[in-house]
Amino acid sequence: MNRGEELRLKVALRDTRTAGEKVLDACRGGKPSLLPGLLAGMTPVERRACLPELKELRRQVRADWSTGSRPVREALQAAGAGCHTSPVAAATWIGSGDLAGWTGLDTPAVVTVIGQQPADWQATVVARLAARRPAAWGWNDYPVIERLVRTSGCPVPTSDTFVEGWLRDRTWGARGNRRRGSLLDLLRADDLLPVLLPRLFEIADVGDLAVQPNRAPEDGWPGALAALARDGALDRADLIARCTARLLRGGKPADQRAFLAVLEALAPSPEEHAVHARSHLAMLAGLSSVAGHAQRVLADLDERGLVEPELLGEASEAVLFRTEKKLVRAQLGWLDRAARRDPARSGPVVLAAAGAFGQSDTALQERALNIVARHLPAAGPAVLPELREAAGALNPVHHARAAGLLGADLAAPEAAPADLLPPAPRPQPLGAPLATPAEVAEELSAVLAGGADVAAFERTLDGLVRHAHRDREALVEALQPVLRVHPWSGVGRWSDCGPQDVLFVAAAVAGLVPPHRLWDGLGVRGSRSPLRSHTGNTAFGRWFAVRLEEAAWQVTATRPPLLLAVPTEVSGALDAAELVARLTEYEAAGVAPGSADLSCALLRVAPTEDRAVLAAAGRLVSPAGRWAAAWLRDGGLADQPSERVRFAPGGGGEPVFRFLDRWWERLVRIEVAQPGPRVPVGPAGEQLVAECLELLAATGPGVQRARTQAEWNWVPTPHWLAALPHHREELAARLLDGFAGAADRDERGAPQLLPHLAEAGGPAGVAVHLALGYGLAARHEEDRTAAVDALLVLAARGDLDGGLLGTELAALAAVGAVKPSRLAPALAAAAGTGAYGTVWTVLAGALPGLLTGEPARGLGELLTLAADCARRAGARGAVAEVTAVAGRGGSSRLVREARALREVLGEG
């Protein structure tokens, strides 16, 4: 025995620690390599006895990340795996996020400990680890799971997670390294393939992995599976059936394209396709690429006589109502070829072709009409009644030809209102004040949960102030459960103050905000308010902040009976009679209202000419009461006109606001500028607080506004509009940069405010119409839908100037700020509600500008829509620009649609 061995023996003899203590010390010291040996010599009882201490150590590590290094977590993971004699508990411990999230599963200690356990224990653990959701285990975990499956001899897991890991591993190789050999060679030697391949056709989100571009055929899944089927290693008929079933089931486009690639690689024969003919028929309603494949297969089968003739009519019904022109043209071609091959099929063919008469593209209608004309003699007169009925859907440009072909004048459409608009929305009352502290706590909890609307926020803020005045102790008791779940921690560094920050007021009620913080928030000590982020709020965030700061101070100091600025309607409007009544209550209580509360109330109060209300206001004696009386008497804040501005960064001395992609330098758009209003002052010289005046400040081009108002941080909400419920033109001017971004920067969300803006009060000038125009051309469909709703509301209220909107849309398109191809579906949706006259007024204003200069993509669709709306609205009178385009030579869609509109308008 050498000296080193003697020394280790002496240390071992002196070590009086128990086996359990050694395990715990190995964990604390971050020595996972010691654990397999320690655990192997322990009985199940000794191992279970370690669990309480291991759980406590894990809790400490989880609470203090600085003490939980990677070796410590790896040791904890291995120790827990060995000390849990229950395989279910062991799997939960091994795969927990605070352990596996740091160390993964492929660590020597964990693998060794698992391998020391009984086979049935290993099988249960491996199955549970393999079934964990993808987010819970990392890229490197699949290889160790597969290795454990093989060493333990347990059944191969077939969970979605394991199959996805297998797919990823075979596609890219273990640990993200490039695998050796082709995928085909790898799959030939893979004994997991027969078990896992069927599951591959059942799980979702595998398309991006299954089909990789720029790979040789044998190195991609479609080519490899097809080769294995050719070699007889896989059942070809089974693969074709599984691909067909998966395509029939539908799913995400990437998945559909992947399994379509596999099916195309298999290259089924016509006889093999014929077995699944009905499935292909159902695919015609699926993804465009899948429908195109199914259409080609069915057309080939029909030409070979491998399907019943009636299938052609069923396929036509499915395809001719689709919007993809390529599919419609292909279907019409299939119909034409079928009738040419067998004239006896001409009757069903012409009736099926008439299904394309309802297409919006007049060229497709003309193609269908040509097929009917070509095969009508062979079809015979029996089909004429149905054809005449279907011809009613044709564009008027085809009416004369259809009437001559079918032997009768087309019936005029049934009389319908030229402009069917929804009823104008009625104001929605805010609701009664919250009656009890429990209701306040419940509403506060709902606001903090997210998505608070104007009513919820305003009623919560009002309830906190009212019940702090009535019984603060009862309110504090009711708020305690909510405050324990949602402790106040300040506005985030990058956050704007918003409705959820009403929690600050609740914390003030409960005494959880130090009083000096409240004084600081009011500027007494000159410190930054906890409600104002360090990076700067938007103007609306500062408006929120001043209201909440003042309310937080009031609930602990003056404790007023209520708030003046709480609206009476969800729009933010405050009834004048209610404001006078609240001021009367303040005077009776001998309390002066807060300056921010009074300022916000004055901006929200609805103008009135009610003599009784004005007389009651005249009897108020407090300074606040006299100011409110004068405000009502003088009509409040005057509306400001908007001046239309063409905005191009870097031009006319305007500074360029650069982003990384220098996008602002390329931008040209139409915006508005507004002068700052002359705000009325009180009888004693009182003025609105600075945060309210900021909402009324002059607006200019978008670059300067983005720079000065932190618009990059904006998350628009209806609360912003509720600050100025009777001045939507001023709001639209201030927020126009966000509305424009939805069209020319493809941003999302701002147009969701447009219906609220349409329901607000005040004039709807150029700023409102520009905001609406940007919304109609927004990138995202849900934003365009909101803009359509706003258009219909404005029209129903009589506030829409269709000519102005159309003119502005043309101007926006001219500078590239909006795309006509996006306007067409939005205006078509509006017309689809019955608002044909309204949409025609917009298009009549837009078409002269849009048809001047180079034609833009989407103009043909707009002309088609214009012809339909003009016909239904009974519009007459030539439009010079339409006449000029219609007089051009050629047969482009633009020219054809212009001729159709010219005919509808009664010219030529």
C-alpha cells in the first residue's frame, strides 16, 4: 500500500458520517460524480430518508439562484432520482424545470443512477420523461432518452414529444451536429422506424423538420421514405393511405406541404390514386397547394375513366367558389376538356361552368361564359332555365352577351335599399357605483388580471375613493387578499402608466405606500413619481399617472366623497348634470376637489344647453364650482381644425428619425397638423393641469411626434380616447402616426381603436378620415375589419364624408402609404353588409386619383366593386378618369372593369 492509499484509508476510517449525510454533502458541494457510488450502497429506506433534506436544499437553491450553481443542481437531480423509490415521483423530480432546465438529462450522474434501478422502475421513468412537453426538455435530451430506452429494454415511447425528438435527431443528428451518412442510410438501419413512423403522420408541427430545402433526395424525408417504399422496407400502400389521410385532416400549412411532398415523392400510379378518389375530392376544400394537387389527380383520373362521371360536377362545386384564380381556371379547363372528349357530358358541364358566374373577376366570368357558349348546342334547351337563373350573378358587362346566348333578357335584381346601414350605436352607461368594499376588491382583481375596459377601471378607481371616504378600515380588509396576490412594485422601466396601475391607489388605501412617496408623486419634493417610468411615458401615460397620483394622496389625506372625472358613459363622456351634482356634494362636504380630477372632468363633460343644468351650475359658490359653471356656459373647449400635411422625413427642414433599417428616410405619408387650442381659464385664472394641457398641445409631422411623445412605446387602448370623448379630431391627429403604421409599417393593433373613435363626439374632419383610410389599408385583416366597423358607424351617424375619405385614400396611394390591393377586400366587406351607396361615395371620390398615373395592383378589384356598388345604388353620371381608361385598347382586367363601370354609369 502506497502513501496515498494509506492516507485515503485513514480519512475513510475517521469519516463518521452516515450514507445519507454523505449524499447531502455531495449535493451541497456540487459533486454529482460521487452520487452513483453512494446511492448504490444504500437501502431503499436509507434513500427515502434523505428526501426531506433534499427537498429543503432544493427549495433554498430555487429561492436563491446565486447559491444554485450547475454542479449543485446536477447533484440534486441525480440524488433525487436515486432517493425516490417511486418511479413517478422520480420522473417528476428529474424533469422539473428548476433542475432539468439548467442541466438537461444527459448528465453522467443522472444516467448512471437511472441505470442502477430495476427494469420496471426504469421503464416508467423513461416513459414519463419521454412524454414531457417540448418546452420542458432541451435539444440535447432526446439522445439520452433513446439510450435509456435501449439499455432498459422498456417499450419504445410513442408520445408526441419523443416522436418530435426522433424526427429532429434523424434530420439533424444528435446535439445539433451534422449526422454522418444520408438520411436514407440512417433510416435503413433504424429499428425505431416501424414503431415511430406511423405516429409521424398523427402529430402536428413537424412540417419544417420533415422538409428541408437544398437537400439531395435521399437526404430528405420525402425522398428517403419513397426509396424505402421502393425497396420494400416500408409498405407503399400504407404510406400512400397515411399521407392521404393526413392531407384530408388538414392542419398548418407547413405540415400540409410536408406530407404533400411525401405523397408526390411516392408518385402513386393512377390506379393507386383511384383508391383514394373520394379523399382527393374532399381535399379540394383544403390548402391551395393541396387542392391544386387533388384537382390535377382527379382530372387525370377522369380523363382515364377511372372515376364516375358525376365526380366532375362535385369537384366543380367545390372549386368554382374558391378565390384562387389559378384553381378556377384549371377547373374550367377540366370542364371544357371533358365536354370535348364526350359531348354527351355537355349538359352537366355547362351547368357546372355556370358556377363561376359568381366570381368577382369578369375575366373568369367570361371564360365560363365561353364554355357555356361552346357546349350549349350539345347540351340542349333543357339546361336553359338553370343557366338563366345563374346568369343573374354575372357582371353587367356580360349581360348583353348572356341574354343573346340564353335567349331571354336577364331578370333585374329584386329591389333593395341602395344603402343599408346598421343603426347608430347608442351611448353605453358606465353603470352604478360599486356598492360595497367587497365589490371594489372583486373589480380590482379583474382589472389586475388584464384587459381592463374603461368601465372596469373607472368604477374601480371611483370605488376606492368612495369607500375610503365611507369606511377605510372595511375597504382595507376587503383589499387584503388582492394585495397579497398583487403587491405594488412600481411601474416598469419600459412601461407606460395604464389602468392596471390603479393598484397604486389600492396600496395607498392600505398604507402600503410610504406617505413621502405620495408627496414625491405630487412633486412636493421634486422626485420622480413611482407611476412614471424612467424612460418616459406617453402623454396618455402621464394623464393616467396624474389622476392616480392625486387619488392616492386623496384617499389618505383629504378623503373626498367621490371623484369628479369618473364618466357616466363608457366612451368617457360625463353628463353635465351629474358633474354639477357632484360639485354640489363637494360643497356640502366642505372639500375642495383635486386639480387633476377637476381638469379631467372639464375635458370630459358633455356640452349642454339645458337651462336647468346651467342654472344649477350658476348657484355653485366654490372656486371649482364657478369655474365649471363658466366652462359649461361658454361651451367648453373649442374644436380645432386639422391641416393636411404631406410628410417626408428629411424634407423641408424636418429632422430625420433614423431606425436601424433607415426606414424613416424612405417614408412618405399624408398627415395632419393642428394648432394648440386656446384653453379657457377659470374666473380666478385657474388653468388645466399640465398633463391635460399636453393632450391638447399642437401636433406636427410624425417624426417630431415620435421623438417627443415616445410613440415607440405606445400600446393604444380605448382609455386614451376616453380622456377626450368630445374631441375625436384632436385624438385622431395625435394618434395618426400609429394608425399610419398599420398600413405603411405593417404594424398591428392601432386600428382597433377606430370603432371607439367613430363613436366618440365632436367633428370628424380630415384627421379622422385619414385615420380611417389607414385602417382600411392595414396589413392585418383584424385591423381592416375594425376599420370597416368604424366606417359603418360613421356612416350610420351621418358623420362620414365619403368623398373626403376617397380623395384621401387616392392621395395616400399616390405617395405609396397605402396599397389599393388591401383597400379592395376592406371596402368589399363594407359593401357586403348592404352599404352599397356608402361604399360607392368613397370609390367615386377615390377612383379619379387612383386611375391617374401608373395603375397599381388591386385597381381591377376596386373597379369591379365600384361597378357592383354603383349598379345597386343606382348611380349615374360619367367619371372622366373611368371613361379614359375604358377607352384604351387591349383587354387587361383594368380596361375591362373600367368598361363595365362606364356602362353601369349610363355612358356608352
